[in-house]
Amino acid sequence: MVTRLYADAKKLDWASLTPQEHSAQYAKWVDDPEVGGRLREYLSDGDTRVWIKDGPMKEWSRSLSGVGKYARLVDGAQNVPVALVRKALGSDWELDPETIRSKPLRLTARKGEEETVLTWAQARDLKHLCWAALTASAEGDHRPWVICVIETFTRPTPANEKKAHLRLAERCNLRLVHVSL
């Protein structure tokens, strides 16, 4: 069933939908015999909607990045952290898969004795990435953090937004890169 939800979300370009469009899609899933119909054997309509929204769909963006319990259901997601390290830091950096975390998505990468934290999200979540990096520094973690704003070929970050992101990162003494996946 989660595979079905994720296939639909991919077709709909879930991340680009408005909250109202998300809500309408939740209603469609609740009414769908293959989704809500199966869940209604165990849950009310309201609980079915909550399960879809707060379960699989809450994990959607993490799953796309190869993180979380549903990541195995997204084709190629397990390769995303490696691709991000290569694109954001370079081919001589290696990620430590044991360090992958969420909220925000981040990992530790190493090049010889050098170590950095790479954190990533779409532009709308940039504030969370910056806050995590600043908080870590304030709490004594002096490793450099690289903030990675994810964009796609079909939805690149506009040039004026990129400039604003870079000014913000510079002000916070953080390195920021835009990476297309």
C-alpha cells in the first residue's frame, strides 16, 4: 500500500503541491478501495487519513533521500546520500553510513582526517538546516557544516533566491551549495 501511495506521490510531484492539494489527495486515497478501503477494515475514515498523512507521507521526503523505514520502497533512494556527498563535496569525500540522521537530514563525510557534516533539504527548509548548524556550533561541535539546497532539473532555484541563500549562509559563516538531483 505504501508503494502505491509513493507511486501516486511521485506522479503528482508531491513536494510541489499546496497544502490544499495535499488535503484533496488524502481524501482521494481514503476513498480509494485499494488504499482507504483496505485500511477501513481496521480504521475509521478519519484515522485512515491520519495514518496516511502522519505515516508514509510524513516520511516521503526522507524516503526520497534514502532515509527512514520506507526508503527501500523508493527506487534509487539508497544512492542519494552518496550522490549528495559527491556533488556537494567532491569525489574524494566518503560518507559514513552509520551517521545518517534526520530532522534535519544530515551525515558525516570524511576525507582523510578531515570531517564535515553535510545537511540537505529543499529551499523551503533552509531555515532548519541553518538552525541545526548554528545550534551544533553553539553546543561545541566545531566541525564545518555544508548546507545543501536540493533542486531538480525541472524545478531549479531561481537566481535571485540562490543569491539570497548564499548571503544568508555567508552571514552565518556556513558553506552552502545548490545541488540538482
